[in-house]
Amino acid sequence: MPKRHQHQEYQGALTRNRARLQNKRVGDTTEVSLNRRRNAAETTPDKENADFNSPPRKRKRFNNALIIPESNRRPVDTRAPASVSKSRCDSSAIGQSHGHGHGRAAGDPASAGLKQTGPTPFKFSTHNAQSIISRGYSTTELQSTRRLDAKTLVDDYLLPDITGLLDLAAPDSKAAEETASRLAVDISVLFEELLSLKSSQNDTGGKRGRGGKGVTSRKQRVQQRNHTQPDVIFSWMSERYRASSTSMVSQTQLKAAANILSKRFDQFRKWIATKRGTGKESDLYEPISQLFHFVAGCIKSVNKALPAHPERLIVPFVYPDRKSADGDDESRVDLVLNIAGPDSYIIGTPTNTPSSGSSKLPMFLDAFAVIEVKREAQGVKRALPQLFQYTRGIYAEQYNRRFAWGLAVGGKQVQAVFFGPSYALASPSMDIGQRSGREQLIRLLVDWSFCESHKLGYDPTILFNKQSRYYEIQVGQGSKMETYYSQGAVIGVERLFGRHTRCFVASKTKPRPRVEFKPEVFIKDAWPEATSDAEGDHRDESRHLNKITAILGDDKSLDGKYPKYINGGRVHIKRRTTGQKTDMVEDNSRSILSDSICSQLDTALKERAPPLRAHKRICMEGIGEPLKRINSVPELICVMADAMECHWEIYKRCGILHRDISTNNILFTGSSSRIKGMLIDFDHAFCESDKNAVRRFERTGTLPFMSVNNLEGEIKMHTVLDDWESLLYILCWLGTYGWRNKSRGDGVGPDIPQGRISARADNSKISVSHQTTRTKYLKSHSRAEPGFKEISRWFTGKLSACALNKRRDLKDNESFKLITDQFDKDIPLIESLRSLVHGLRRTLIDDHKDIRMKGTMKRSEVSEEQDDYDDVFGIKNRAQDDIDPFQERMANADDIAKSLVKNMKK
């Protein structure tokens, strides 16, 4: 056969084989191929990074691309210190790569000592397999529950299209503000000039002949050679240095940086070139990331020529679409924004290795913000629930976070979201396909780089010492300010909105190496509801504890049963008010916003406006342990008896009613025969003698433990009996689910549900996200299924349904026995607890001479439910149908409470 025919036959066979192989792969194309690409992306750095990390003989033209000379850089030490778990690296070393938001390289002399910006480098995580938030759920159930919760939060708390929201990131310093504003304009002009070019010199490929793709005329090719992207960027950098008195960095370094930024800009072009309805969501990850790197590189390259210097650079984590290393579910975050020091950031190299020491997983602990991406333009709304869900993780892991930022991306549309303690505000959409949208986004990124730490949401009154690994916490203000030291937070934030309570055990003595740290005080940091006038804030916990300590401080029998006030009040931070004048400004949910935004909220919400939340911090004497560490039923009863005896003494002698009895607000001290109960958390308390007590009639408390009057939300005075009713529910809860720190697999109820209620009684709409989530989850749990608990109906459905279920369960001994029969029989001496709760119910519900005070059910509800039910009032007159025993008992609340105290003491 002639060679020509042999070649044709060979080519035909090769074509047929390729076609068969292609047809075989169509449809599942392969997941294997995609996995291989994904694995390759995880193990192989990008081209310019590979050039930087390759041996010297393989380096080509990027040898001089480092903006910081090689001699000034210190190697990153990934060894974990002895005082930290192996999964977390030394933050002083990590600071060179991602800076932890501290704004300087770890090798900088100014980086030693206290740092006040950026995420917390190390803390005791409150989210693990045994925590309240995950107990009773599998990771899949937890993730599903949180998604439902996030959707409810978006509906209830998000306010869209807030004008002027991006201005909240503008620096307070006038010099920094002017520099950031000018630089943002300059970078935007550079952007538009680069977009006007066809492509970079390195990407002008294509056929040289006529009619080929990428063909350019000879004149165009000459213009491209003389005016390429790297040349434009280099010229832009040089102009910044010529305009300043600073000597220019070597041209070799600037040209190398310009080449790298040109490549990054080419990647960003793909975002603008995105066509509607095409491609995948993951196709946007790289272009979005390169935009952040481009802006950071521009700031970095001209830093020395600027009159004011950036505090930090905002850069994305190197690997997108990853599960967080410190998350407690399987959610994958699209993009995580970290903070890098302007001196440590190196253009063209990965700069954000997380604290865990793993280069492939981000951490909420390190994150400044998260970005949720959707492919289509309408996807911004779909991105918001996931953005809410992931931002909760930032609050949970960063105890020094006052508020947070986030970005939702849908196609070319970008929305910035501001997460405050009481609401979430969204900016109008920024269209990066339009010049105005690009300018707004660039200005935001530049402002984030130049602004003070408190503008990013960090707390400047809580500082971290990187060398000695302790926290410095300021309490009080002015001449009364005191400094305490702590090794970590013992209680963190678990909800996106609300009080954001964090607690520390601390001492006035600095921790020293190889010396046992002995905490002396308890510090509580929270954002409770308050009035704008501090003097008129009648629900201020500092004021209540100060009064209680002054009256009961000499009573030795009550020592250790309540926290004694030492110092505290509202937190103030230093801010620029007018011109260059700085002043100490109170930190609250309105001061973190501008006047114009506050006006928009007042106009939009009117009477539905959320109440003011003030940032407060209190230092107290008395450190207790949670109920989950109690060893036996007798110890539990003793602790509860002490707490309620203290509750009664505070009420009678100080005139202060607690109003929030829950498992979290009762601690214990000591052990065995010396064990004592301690009543804490007077955030919701009010003084009986104060005629001007604010919002006396309101719902407040933890859902399963709220009294019937509180749940029904009618205009009823909260009395001491409501707190005793809450105690009864707590004991039933602990008897059913136990209190020891063990994992449960029934999925019915964790120790404490996530939801709390704190709303005005006259509100027509009460936002209880946990209630919605738990209701949907528990619909599948019927009484016929194994593991069903009657008590679960106390936090299932509407608030009115919860109240009705409690009325029915407490109405008589037989009904209540359905609850107590489900107490955990594996708990030793559980009969003692069962006997106690039956005795408390009889004293609270049955043992009254006045027949109208007996029972729980309203006459009309009894007649509808059961025709042959004995008349609890002994009255058949329809005029008495509206008698409510709970209301009738209010008049004798003090006498009933005395009997309950005696019952507990027995």
C-alpha cells in the first residue's frame, strides 16, 4: 500500500477512535476530568506563583517581581507553639503571610506588643461537637436548619437599597480620607484606560494572516507594542512617584509588578465579559479574586509615594469554595476575604495561609468578610441567605467583632451588606459592567484598606498581645478605666443579631510564661437594648448590680450567690467628630451609622424601628461554672434553691425583679457539700420602685422557659411568679434532657434552643427565627414516633400555641405527669427532682383558698376542649368565662413566692 494511503488510513482510524472516545465521555464528562482539574488546582500554584517559588535556574523574567527585597523578608514558620493546639500556627509567623489584619509585617518592630486590628488570632472556640449549637443535630441537619434560619433572618432583618452605606467605610482621619479618595479615583482611571485597550502584549496572540481570529492591522500592532497593559500600569506607578517627593522604587521592581498586575487584570476581564445565562458559578471565583488582588497590588506598589499609608490590604483566600476549618457544619464558602499587612503582602504570591496551618481551608477566625457568588444577575437575592449564614460564623469565632461586612454577587451585580447588632443594611447594586459601578466598588476596597479598625467592625478596646498570647480588656472610662488581662473568651456569640454576649475570666495581673494564670474577675461584654440617655436607662445592668452590691454586700449569707459589681458601663471609642478633632464617642447601634442612614431607617420603619442597643461592658467579682458540670440531682436542687433564695432577697430588699430565669443565667460555685448557686445576668431586670421603668410590659426570655403571661404577650405586669414559673419549666427541661455535657442523637431537643424573644408586647410582628426553624424541623416528630418528648411542644409553633400547651400541661396533676414521666430514668435520684417539680406546681397552681386562683385554663377554653371537664372555678355562669387564674394570682404574688421559697429550702 502506498505510503500516502497508509497515512490516510492511519489518520481516519485516529479520527474514529477520538470520536468514539468523545462519545463515551459525553454526559458525564466527566466528573473524573473535573476532579483531576480540581485536584491539579489544589496542588499546583498559578503560573506567576510557580515562577516565584521555583528554583533559581527555572526563574525567567519574574526574578525581580518582588516589591519587598528578598533580604528583608523572613521565612514563614509553620510550627505550632506549645501553648496552642497543633492545628493552629504561631500567629507571629503567620502574620507575614496574611497579617491577621494587624496592618504590619511580623518582622516590623512596631508589630511587637499589643495589636488592636483584625480578627482574633486565637480564642477558645465555643463551637465543637459538644456545644449547645450542635448537640442533637447531625451536620446535615444543622446545615439545613441554619439555611432555613438564614432565610427567615433575611426577611425579618434586611433593609435594602440604603444610600450612603458605602461611606461608612471612609476613614476618620482627614489625611487618610483624602489619600484614599484620590487613590480610588486614580485606580478607577487606570481601570478604564486598561479596559480601552484590546488586550495585553502577552495576550495578543492569534493568526497573523488575513481573516484569522485575533488579526490586527499593522498600525494596531505597533500601537499595542508601544502602549500595552504593562506599560500603562508602569506609567501609572511612575507618575505617582514623580508627583510625590519620595524617591521612586527601582524601575525593575515596578515593571515586574506591572507585568503581574496586567495578568491579574486580564483575569478580571472575564467577569465583565460574562454573558447572561452562560457558564458556571465557579467561573466567577477567579475573576472576582483577581479584582481584589489588582487593587491591593496597585495600593502596594505606590504605597511609599502616598501622603498617608494604608492600614491593611484586603485580599481573598487563595482557594475558593471551601469548607471553613473552624466551621461546625459542611457549608462551603465561595470566597473569604482576609487581611494582609501592607508591608508583608507580596504581589504575585499566595498571601493568606490560614491559622490552622492548612493551605487549603479558610477560617472564620481570620476572615474579614465573606463573598457569596451566584451566576445570574437575579442571584443577589439568592446569595443573601448564605451570606447571612456565613457571617454568623465570623461573629462566633471573633470575639472582638462589633459589626461585620459582606458582599453578595449575582452576575455583574454586587451588593455590600452591613451587619449591625439589630439589622442588616444592603447598598444599592453596583454594576461592574458599568463605569460607575466599578468606581464604587474600587472606592469601597480602597476605603477598607485605609480606614481605622473600628470602621471594619473590630473593637479597639480589646487588644491582643501576640508575643505573650493574652488579651488586654479595658473596662470603664475616663479616670475610672481599668485594664484586665484574659487568656480567652469562655462564652461566644451564637446568633447573628441580638445582644452578642461574650464573657471572659480575667485578672489585673498579666499572664506570665510557665506561671499558672489565676482569674479573679468575670467580664461581660454585650449589646443589650437601652435608651439613648444613659442616665435614664432604667434597665442598665451596671446600675442594678451596683445597687444590689451596695445593699446586700455586707450579708455574708448571700456571698457567692450573685455577682458583685466592680466597674463598668457603656463602651466609648475614639473617633473623629468634626474636622480633625477626636473625641470619645459612645458605641451603640446608631453611632456606628451616619446621621443620613439613621434618618432613612426612621423614615422606613417608623414605629417598627428596632430599639437602640448600647455596647456595655461590666467587671464583676464571682466566677461560676455552668449547670452542665453539676454531678448529681441533690447538687442541682441545692444550686436552684440558692439562686431562687437570692432572687427573692434581691426582689424584696432591693426592689429589682430579674425577669429572665434560664439555664444560662444560673451558675454554681464550690463543690459537694459547699456548692452554691449563683444568679447572674440582670440585662432584663427592672426596679420596682422606679415609676419610669421602660417597657415594663414586654416579652423577654428564652422560649421554652417563658411564662404563660409572657408568651401570650397581653398587657400584663411581669411579676415574681413569672420567674418562678420559668424555674419550673427549667427543672422539667433538665429532668427530660439532662444537664451533663454529652452528645444526643435523638435530634429532638438540645439543652437550650437557639431562639430568644425580646420584643414589645404590642408588636404585631414578632421575629423569632428559631421558632420558625424548629417548627419546620419538628413537624416530622409526632407522638407515635419513638423519642418524642411532650415538652417539645413548649417551643413548637406560634407563641400562642406554646402558651396553650403549657396551660394544658400544668392544669392538673395527671396532665403534668405526662411531662414528668418522660424524665431521664438513667439519671440517679431522678425521683427527687420529679417530687420537687410536682410540689412546686401544686404551690404555684393548686394550693389557693380562692377558687378563681386555682388551675390554669380559662373557662372558655375548657368548655371548647372537653364538655365533661369539671368546672375548675365551680361556676357555671357564662359571665365568668373570661376569668384567667394566672391573672388572678398576680394580686397574691408575694405570698405565693414566699411559699415557693420555703418549698425549695425543704
